[in-house]
Amino acid sequence: MTNASTAPIVDQITARLTRDLAPTRLEVTNDSHHHAGHMGDDGTGETHFTVIVESPRFAGLSRVARQRLVNRALADLLETRIHALAIRAHAPGDA
């Protein structure tokens, strides 16, 4: 079994957002290869990500409030392991 702190970042992001947001749709994409050699690239290949998440928890919330919920779930990873995170957060039925 892999220790959560040493699991691939995509797996950690997926587990945390699943736990905290109970998403109806969740896609986590590692975009790090597009940023190799750029600022924020630590050589691990796990620094830049895109998250597309749909959750009932986002209903009635602003875009900023939705992003804050995602950021809160990933707070320590954003401080230590994730350099860039693009977030697309939707509630079910959003246009």
C-alpha cells in the first residue's frame, strides 16, 4: 500500500476532492510536461495540474467560493507540492 504522502499527486488530488466534495464528475490532469524547465518545475513531473470538478456542493456558490472549496481540500499540497492548479468547478446542471 502506498503512503498518502508519497502517492502520485494526481491520486492525492483525486482522493481529497472525492472525500471533501463528493463529485459527480472529476477529472484531474497532470500538465507538468508542458512546463518542464520553467519556473515552478521541481523535476518531479508533478507540479502543474488541471482539475475539472462537478459537485452538488457548488450549487448556489460563486466561482470564487467554488475555487476556495477546492483550494481548502488541497491546501497543504498547494503549499508544498503543487506549483500551479487550474480549476473548473461546476454544479450539476450548470450551463
